[in-house]
Amino acid sequence: MSDLYISWSDYHHKIEQLAVKIYQSDWQFNQIVCLARGGLRVGDILSRIYNQPLAILSTSSYNDADKHERSNLIISHQLTMTSENLGSRILLVDDLVDSGITLQQTIPWLNSYSQSPIEEIRTAVIWYKACSVVVPDYYVDYLADNPWIHQPFEHYEQITPAELAEKQNLAVIKGK
């Protein structure tokens, strides 16, 4: 397994590519549900591009300190959204599909959560790894060698507020 390093510029460009793929499919949806944490940025940007309501469902399957060891999937008890009801045609988004278990278990969760009938749920991710048991409806990159993806925001998982304060104090002292 290799490593894939993504810059902020590449990350945003990939989200734009995903938006175009969804657009070119001519599929109409009336709700975006993003899986937090990884899908938050993807969902936010797609929600802005498509002018569709965004709902957030928190999930976690990486619970170790380094976030490299997968464990049991935890799904929040609630969906956070500003509308009264969930839409009937849902675009379910995440940053990537690795094992596929998160998407696999989230779809039935959404169906059981919704107060009104869901007509269709389609999935969209930036990266689709070959090891996944789920094939997303929309994706930008298929990764046959299942690399570990280093995303541009991950460095925040390794820094403390005290370290940030020290870094900013040094920048002020240096006049930056």
C-alpha cells in the first residue's frame, strides 16, 4: 500500500470534478447528507454549488490515536439538519470509500431514520479504493492499490492549541 498526498488545491479541484460528474449524470436530488468528519468539506462545497440543503451525520470507524486502525463503526443517534424532514432523493457524500462499511451501514440507517419515504439514495466520494465492498455511484479517482490518503487538514490532528499559540507568538515576534 502506497501513500497519496493531497494539497488543498488538489483537494478542492477533486471536489469540483465530483460536482461535474454528478451534474453530467442529470440526476436530480433534493438533499445532501454528508458523513462527518471526512465528508464535511465535500458536503459543504457540494451544498453550495448545487444550492441544496445539507444534513450532517457523524460517523467514526477510526478510533485509535493515529486514526489508522479501523474498529467498529459508530453512527450518531441524530441527523443534524435545518429542514423539518429529510429529502426524498438523497446524495450521500463522504471523502472516500475505503472498506465500504460506512456507506453500507449508513444507507439503511437513513431509510429507518426518515419520517417520510426516501425514493433514492446515491453515493458520492472523491476516492474509491479497490478494497471497498461498495461501489459508489459517483467518484473522481479509483485507487487500485488502496493507498493511505494524506489529506491537507490532517496536520490539525497532530497539533495542540498550545502549539498553535506558540507558533503564532513566534510569527508576531518575527513580524509575520
